[in-house]
Amino acid sequence: MGFALTSEPMGGAEAFLLMAEPGCCPGCAPNNPSAVVEVLAERPLTTGAGALRVSGVLRVSADADGWRYQVRDAEIARVVRRRTLMAVSPLFCLPVPAVAQAADGLAVDIHSHAGNLTRMSYGRGGFSAVADPMRQGGLSAISLAVVSDSPIIQLTNGRLRPGRDPRPGELYAFSQHSFPALHALAREQGMPIVRTAADLRTARSARPSVIVASEGADFLEGKIERLDEAYQRWALRHLQLTHYRPNELGDIQTEPSVQGGLTAFGAEVIRRCNALGIVVDVAHATFEGVKKAAAATTKPLVLSHTSLITRPAAWTRRILPDHAKAVAATGGIIGIWPVADYFPNIVSYATDGFARMVDVVGIDHVGLGTDQLGLVGASAMSSYADLPQLAAALRMKFNAEETAKLLGGNYRRVFEVCVG
């Protein structure tokens, strides 16, 4: 995907350049052959004024004085297919087979609300497409999360905060609507539910799968037996301890700490998750909470969606290096989320978000956590169909094996250890 630069004023041309940013004036192309793709078509293509996606055959030109990368037999495309390499200009210097290998249907998103799940938990609207974009992008599974404290959370001055205390039994009752909605979405779109490590090992993008998750353990309401119920009845396999409400398990990053990070009940829940076979997710938890969770667990931890920050900041959902290292020290992983305020495009998401975290914790401890349809603002990767673009951007920094780890291999390893 990119912006066309053409000499034809009406936007119809058989040959034009594709750039990452709109040109400021006619003829204004980057002075960098690796940052532009020359597009050649058999018939005039209508390029228009905005961004467009192009499909065709990618070739590397031997002409040292010309544009290095070309797309021949070009057509305007509505979707990005796995063999298409039209993202932003730095991605164009990767050969198509390398991208296909990196996004070969084994990728896993470790935190998602895709499919309009949150609204459907209230019976509002209908499900949106999940399986089709996953197939297009080469994504085999998503950890799809209900939002356990949703009834009491509200957006206040740009921050999600608890608007009131829940009524006794309210959040458990809400879970009895949200978990069935998740299962209904999976049935409607033909997506198997992952219950074992073997299920995840065999998951492929040709038939995408769902890992049942909960963002926040608020539905437990202090009752450990409800964890067993969720495991058995709803196939819960990924549990985030806290969300936007300081709950019975511990404190959160975006509110004042009042419980020392992790409560005794929080530690009990972690131990029970270890015994049952549920991934423990410490996203939203404070650094003190993460350190106590690391001491309580016998299995790797996951921090499913965040990014690195280098200096302390009030109420941020981002984490400092020591926070990340505490998760990695358990053998766990940190999922990088594509918040557009931090990473304005997919290249930045890969080379700043993923790569900086890898520099801190190592290649074995980073994963993909898109928080799709859960972000307050815009996303640098709003569709799973764009996964090949992310794979291409990661290949600017990492080899094929490393890219495969970041896009799903690391989470598969943790899931196998935790769930069995």
C-alpha cells in the first residue's frame, strides 16, 4: 500500500511510482531508489488521490541508475494477499518469498477483541469478520478476550477508568453473557476453540482458531471455584489478572496502588492457573504486582499488550526495561501493541516497537499483541490482512526464524508449557 506519483493529471496511468507518503508536488519523489517502487501495468490504472494497494509481480531491477524495485503486470487490489509486498516504502526491498515464509499461517495474536466481541457481549449489533482477515494475512490463532470489568468502565478525559463499584454478582453475571458470545462468534465463523497445546500446534490460517481469554479476572469476584468453572465450561485458557479496575487480585498501572501489587487471592489464582493449564497474563498490573506474580508462578508469564518506555510516566500502560525483564525472567513473553500514537505505521511498529523490546529482553521473549478493537485510539495494524506487511517490516531487522518467533513461535512455546 502506498501513494501514487504519476505524470497523468487525471490519475490514469500504465506506469507510476508508489511511495510511502504523498508527494508534496508533481515530480517530488524520494532521492532513494530503495524507497520507491516502480509500478508497470498492461492497461491504464486509476490511481486516485489517496492511498492504494497494488498486486502484481515484484522484481528487482539490475539498472543501477533506475528504480531498484518494480511491480509488473500490476492491478489495483482491494486486499493485501500473502504474496503482496505493498506496505510502506522500506518494505519493498524484501523478496516476496521471505515475507511468505515469515507469515506462513503459524502466526498468533496474543491479545484481541476482534469481531465486535465486546459490543456483542451486550447483545448489540452483529459480529464482524475475523476468520477471513486472518486467512488473508496468514494468522492461525488469536487469544480472543472478553472484558470482565466492562460494565463499570468508562472513558474519562481520554483514560479508561472505573466509573463505580460493581454490584455484588454483577461482573460474574456479565461473564455469563460474554463467554457465550465469544463461543457464538467462533461457531458462526467456523473457528475451532483451542483447548490444548496440540490444538495450537495444529492450528493454521486456512482454518483459524480461537483461544478463549478474559481481560481481567473480575468475574471471579474472589471465588476461586469460578476459575475451574470457566476452564471447564468456557474453555478459558488465557487469563489476564487485572484490567482497568483495581480488583480482588491486585493493583493496576493506571490507578493508585493500594494492595501492594498482588493480593493473596491473586497469588492463589496464579497457582490454580498453573495447575489447571491456563496462561497467566500480567498486562495492566503494576511492576510490584508483576514481581510478586513472578515469585508465585511456576510457569512462564505473559504480558500481552504493551510497549517499551525509557523513563517513568504517570498512568501509562507502557513499561520500563526492568518491568519487561521481570516477565522474561520467568521464560515468558511481552506482546507489542500497535498504538498509532507510539508507532504511526507498520514499519515503526516493527523497527521501534518489536526491535527495541528485543534489544531489552531477547528474541525469545517478544510477541504480537494487537489489542484489535480494544484500543482507544488508532492502530498501526488495524486489519489481520496486513500481517504480511508486518512480517516484511520485521525482516528488515530479523531473519526468517527470528521473525517466526516474534509472530507466534514464542507464544506457542509458552502456551505449551502452561497449558500442556
